[in-house]
Amino acid sequence: MSADPVAIARDLLRCPSVTPAEGGALAFLEKTLKAAGFAVHRMTFSEADTDPVENFYARIGTAGPNLVFAGHTDVVPPGDEKAWKYPPFSAEIAGEELYGRGAVDMKGGIACAVAAVLDYLVAHGGKPKGSISFLITGDEEGIAVNGTPKLLKWVADRGVKFDHCILSEPSNQEKFGDTIKVGRRGSLNGHLIVTGTQGHVAYPNRADNPIRGLVALIAALQAEPLDRGSAQFSPSHLEFTSVDVGNKTVNLIPGEARARFNIRFNDNHTLESLKKLIEQRAAQAAAGKIKFAFQWERSNAGVFITKPGPLTELVAKAVADVTGCKPELSTTGGTSDARFITAYCPVVEFGLVGQTMHQVDERVPLADLRALTLIYRKIIDRYFA
Ligand SMILES: [Zn+2]
């Protein structure tokens, strides 16, 4: 058994676990955690029109509180492998940095959590005071349908309670220790479709041009802010990303016009209340004169927010002690699996520096892996103290 985060990270990086492939990453974690006394459950979730995905829950201890380390072992594709300095699944070390797809997002983070837990267990006779769990999915970089939401439900359905969760996503922006993520905005994609009556461009009175209606509704939806922000978030934002008519004929008034948009929203809204608000505003602007409809893309990207409290303080103090930085408690950036975990227990994200994630030559300084392990180790110690 090794509590060296670099060795564990290299073993994980050598597993080609591009979503939805398991690639040997969960098998490696199973072997490692079983050897330390964890009870390990592996389950595959599936659903019509999606790839089945393997997931993983491991726990040591039976008493509460149950401290959970969460993450994903799947990675985005490496792209052109020849563009990489070292093969993306070779886990090469050069210049005190470890290279490989997933180095920061987020096999490196998982390796640090595993190393910290193993080290803690060795120092405490092999058992935590309460329980320590790992909640690992293989479906984060994909559509996240057969991953964390089903995994959480599967575990909760068996009577397991989660008390606090640390998600090892690469939360830091520029420098290790600069940011803890305590919230993320939700994301919603929609299509606005306006229908008119097709006709000859020379006889507009016999047609109804949907482009006029679409332009009016786009203007109306952008005219008013969705909110003024909240205590921890900046204002929600709607952005149109495409306007499509697809009409190649110069003398034809089209019968339909469409636009596509994305909304990044804060905790003033839920997915459902936001759809209602947009539909209401469009109806008001249309005033019964424009025929329109919305198509909403399937989304499970709700908002997550963990208010300042014992968990944020515990993590911030450990980060400050190890790095000397006072981390910012941030709510910026894209979505993460914390949006699902937040329904079960308070969750914060703290991991490596995100700068090279999803890029060619994704890599992590070995010093960051060691510092993150030390931070997790302090968190565990103080959590059960
Ligand atoms: Zn990630």
C-alpha cells in the first residue's frame, strides 16, 4: 500500500478512461481501497439512448459522521496524441511535473484524496473515528446522466447518510491555494421558434414573416436583466448563441425562424422557475401577435451553493495553513457534479489548479500533488478531532 500521491496519480493516469470507458481506473481504486479495509461497491447505470457507465462507492467505518471525497475518473479525449509532448496516457514526469490527460481534471485530485486517507488510516490504527467514503463516477465529462445523480440515489436508497463532501475538481484559478468553489451557476439551453406564413417576397401582405417576430422576441428577452444577483452570485445571464432561418431563396419569405440561447443562472432561480419566467416574458412581448414556442434542452445543471459555515471554514483554514494563501470562496465557472451532491449534504470543491485542464500537455507540478495531499490530510484530522 502506497500513500504517495504521485505514484497513485501515475497509476490512474495510465488508465485510458475517456468517457464512458472505465479504462481500469475504478478497478485500480477498488484494489487500493479494499487493501486498506474499505467496503467497495461498483455498479453500472444505464438508460435508453445513453452509454452505460460504471460508478463506484467505497466506505470505511460504520459510525457517523461520514466524510465523503467525490470525483470522476473519466477524462475528455486527448485529441491529437502527436501534439502532446509525452503520450497522454503514459504518466511521464519531466521538470518536476506529471503529464497526462486527467492530471488536474481530476485523477490528480483523487490520487491526493486517496493518499491522504491511507496516510490517516495508518496513523489511526486503520480506522477512522466516523466514516470516510469515496463517491466516484465515470460520467462527469459526458452528459452526466448515468453518473453522480444515480450513484447518490443508489447509496442513499441503502440508508447511507452523507455529512460533508469535498469534491476534488481543479478549483484553483492561477495559483495553488487561491480558490475554493462554494457554488456554481446553473445552465439552461433553449430554442426559440417563431412560425409565420411562407410566401412570395413581392406579396408580403399574403405572408407573415417570422423573422420580424423573432427579432422582436430576441430584443425583448435581452432588454431586461433576469435578476440583480444574489448574496454569493453575480446576476444571471442570457446569451443568444445562434439565429437560424436557413433560407437560400432570395424571393421567398420563410415560414419559420429559430434562435438558440444559453442561460447561466444563480440561486434566484431553479430550472423550472427560469423556464416559466422566460416563457412569460416572451408571451408579454408577443402580445398575442407573434406565434412562438420554446424547446428546452434536457438539463440537470441546477445551481449549487454552500453558505459559509463549518465546512468552508475547515477547508479554508487547511488551505491557508499549507499554502499561506487566503483562498477566495468563489461561485464562478461552469457546472460540476456538486450540483447533485448539494441535495444530500454540504459540498465544497477544492483540488488542483485548472489551467491545463482539457488541454494538450495537461500537467500538474509534483509539489501541488504533495500540498493537496497535506491539505486533505489536515481536513480529515480536524474533521474527526
Ligand atoms: Zn472535472
